[in-house]
Amino acid sequence: MKKKILTFFCLLVGATLQGMSMSLFLFPHSIPSGGAAGLAILMNHWFHLSLGFSLWLANIVFLLFALNYFGYTWTLRTILAVATTSTTVGILTTKFLLPHINIVFDLAAGSIFFGIGVGLLIRAGASSGGMVIPALMIANYKKWSPGKVMMGINLMIFILTALVIDYKIVIYAIICQFFSTNIIDYIYTLKLQKINIFTANWRKK
């Protein structure tokens, strides 16, 4: 029981931190933290949908595939993570308007919060949703590296976002990816009490 409470505590904290990083630091500069965030920014730009709803919309199709491919436990935890992140983004983007004077500070803070958040989600046996799902499916089918597949998918969306909104976005997005993925790796390998590490045994649990 204590283990389950700790797992869901890490999941909720991780998803909330991820949402904070997007809404408070990255989205005000149209910087996507990943592929799903990039799609959310594009939907907000083209169709004027709220960022929170756009983020949920960008994830829902992939989550339907994940249910059959990855199993109920992993998918339900990921759905909870996506719902928490989208709700956090929806609330913070409408209720809190912070001044964004220094993009370097916002990029650094966004990368740190995002890295810690996703790191906690992975330790809780979930994912941040988005492009992680098709990347894992493609990597498993083609026997490719999941990280390289995910970076390739994200890079295409970053470039599209840069062409539509601002060419500098792709540079900022790559910097964010570099720092946040290093933080994710650090949290993933921390020698804390293991909750439910996201390993090769996660499928169909």
C-alpha cells in the first residue's frame, strides 16, 4: 500500500512539474519541450485552442494505441500523467501571467523542471506521453534505439514549429532537450528506493 501511494505521489508531482515547466517557462516563448508540446503549440497557433486542451488532443491518439500495445497499467498511469500535465498547463496559462524578460533563465528553468518531472514519471512506471509512445513502438518494430527515434520525430516537429512561428525555436528546443534529457538520466539512475523502474519488463503489465 505504501509503495502504491509513493508511486502515485511521484507520478502526480512529476506530471505537475512537467506542466509547470511548459506553461510558466517554455510555452510563453513557443518553445516545445517535446513533440507533443510542439503539436500543442501549432494547434494553439493555427486553431486558437487552449494550450492545455491542445496538449491533451496531441496525446489522445497515441494513448489509444498504447492501451493495446503496452498494457493497461502503463497506459493508465500515462493517461493520469497526461491529464495532470494538461490540467496544470490549462490552469497556469490562464491564471498566471509572469513577465518573461530573460529567455536564458526561462529556458534553463524550463529544462530543469521538465527533466525532474519526466524523471519522476519514469521512476513511477509511466511516461510523459506524446512522442514517447510512437517512438517506442517504432523502435520495437525496427529494432532501433528508442532515444534516436524519439529525437528524430521531435526534430521534425521542432523544425515545423520553427518554420511556422520562429526559426530560433528549433535551437531553443534542442538546447532544452539536451539539458532535460541529461537531468532525466540522472534522476533515472539515482540510487533511491526503486518504485517501479521503467525497464524492459514494463510491457503488458
